[in-house]
Amino acid sequence: MADIISRELLKVIALSIKAEQPDLVAELISTGLINHSFRLNDNRSSGSYFLQSINRAVFPDPGLVQDNYLRIYNYLRERQPGFSIPKPLSFYDGKYGLYDQNGNYWRFFQWVNNMQTISTVTRIEQAKEMAQTFGLFSLAFKEFNPATLSETLPHFHDLSYRNSQFQTAIANALPSRIKRSEDIISALTGKGHYTTFFESIRNDRTAFPLRVMHLDAKISNILFHADSGKVWGPVDLDTVMPGYFFSDIGDMIRSLAGSSEENDTDLSSLHIRKDYYTALIDGYSSVMENELTPTEKIHLHAAGPMMIYMQAIRFLADHLTGDHYYKVSYSEQNFDRAINQFTLLEKLERFLLREYSYSIG
């Protein structure tokens, strides 16, 4: 199990950090949802390290994840030294990744001292700061060729691919689930113009260039200075890949602009929080204004609907085929999540039309 560190691995790390008589103590970090992470403390030297096993069920080729990290770390160190991400450390053989005897893939980093994370956004100012942080992350790579990064999660935000999965799920749905889902299937199928718009994005690299995107843009993936509360930088960079303008800002809008969370089933009071939506758009635009193309600026408000629609069809596809991807606590949860996201999508569509005279299709 990757949540247990073997004595052999600790010996390898001790050799790697060139500690003469190390006394390494591992502390499990429980906040991560995908990988197994630990803080390693050397009681003799007072040094600390961040040790992590990459989840191979999610990332089948973990070496690609680490290769991407090294590319972006080296680029930032050489071209953007003021932008910080944790420093990767090599093992004694000079490599930055290690498979143990059980097939688990490990890597480790210098621990960043005196930092804290925030689990949820509770203030409008935090939403704006989060949007600025992920905007600055993409901006830092304006001279970097995103095509040099591997797709660690192929088709992750590929709406055409997700729609194809959705259609396949409908064709192969469990008989016990297809009947109840007919209305929401019809409703989501009626939003196919979002897939059409995505295809126009993919086919016009001049108007919609590929960029380096974080692709997991949430407040818990930002480190803050514990004393000042100021942003240190983004972390959890496993999903950093080439992507399009809508992904990061769209995901932030999906998770924050609505008044309800995606697991809520009482949607009677669900509404768009204008102050949070404005803070996200303003924060992102404040740093990306000169980087976005004229066409991207016109369609910036498409970002939220695109990501919400994508998530809705992913939830429903998983429900129809038996809940193999998203964890559920009851059999209808993915169905309820799809209803939640469809409701949020329609609320946001009306909001954008009313406040910005914007719509797609």
C-alpha cells in the first residue's frame, strides 16, 4: 500500500539526502484526494521533505507527471525566477522518480516552510485572489511551448470526447437507470451547441491558442504564507497540461459562482452569486487581459457554461453505466449531481444573458 512507507524506501531517501545518521519520521498528509502524501521530518537535522506516491489508477504513467513537473520547474527557474513552485529533489541515482518493490511510484520535494492551505473560499476577496493566482500561473508560461508537455490525463477537458463518452453511455446504459434519466438525457442533448463551440475552439489555434493550464484550479491547491496570508504559489501540478482558455476560469466559476455545491439536492434556492462571479472574472482578467486574444475576450463568459455542461454529462454518463468513476454514497448520487449541474447551467445562462447579453447558440 502506498499509504505505508517501507524501511527500504526510508533508507533510499536517507542516502539521497546524504544524511549521515538520519532519523526520518513520516507524517501522513490527509488532505489529498488522489495521491498519498507525507511530510518527512529528519529529527537530527531539522530538515523536512514532501514525499508522495502518485496514484497509478488515475495516472497510469506517473513518470509523465514528473517529467512535466521538471519541465515547468526548470522553465520557471530559468525564465521566471520570481514565480515559485516546490523544488523537486533527486534520488541517489540522479533520477527524480522511483518505483518501489510493490510498483508504487515515489517522488520527493523540499518542504516549503511556514505555509498553509485553505480548504474553501469564504470571502469574495479570496475568490478574486484565487483567479489571479491561476491566471498568473498560465501567464508565466507565455513564452513556453505547451506542446512539450505530456497529456497526463488524455482528453481531460476535451468536450467532444466527453460528449462521445456520454453518447456511448446512453447506448450502453443499465436498463434500471435509463428510464428515469430520459428527461435529463434529452435536456443535456439539447445543449449540444457547447460541443460544437468546443470544436470551433480546437480548430482555430490563432483565435484560441493552446496554453499551459493548471486544470485543477481550486483554493486548496494554493499555498499561502502563514504569517502574512499572502499567496506563495500554486501546488498540486499533476494535471498541468496544454489546454484552452476556458478550463481554469471555467472550473472556478463552476465551483464558486453558484449558491449550492454539486452534491446538493435541494435546488429550490440555487442562484448565481453575482459578487463571486464578478470577482472571478475581474481577477482572472486583471492578469490575463493582455494575453487573451480578442476572440477569447469576447467568449470569456463561455468558460463557466462550458465546464458546467462538461461536468453534467460526465456525472450522468457515470450514473448510466454504473458509477465506475466518481465515488457515490447512494445509488442515485451521480444522477442527482447531473441534475444539479444542469440546473446551475441554466441559471448561469440566464444570468449571462441578463447581465452581459452573452450566450452561445
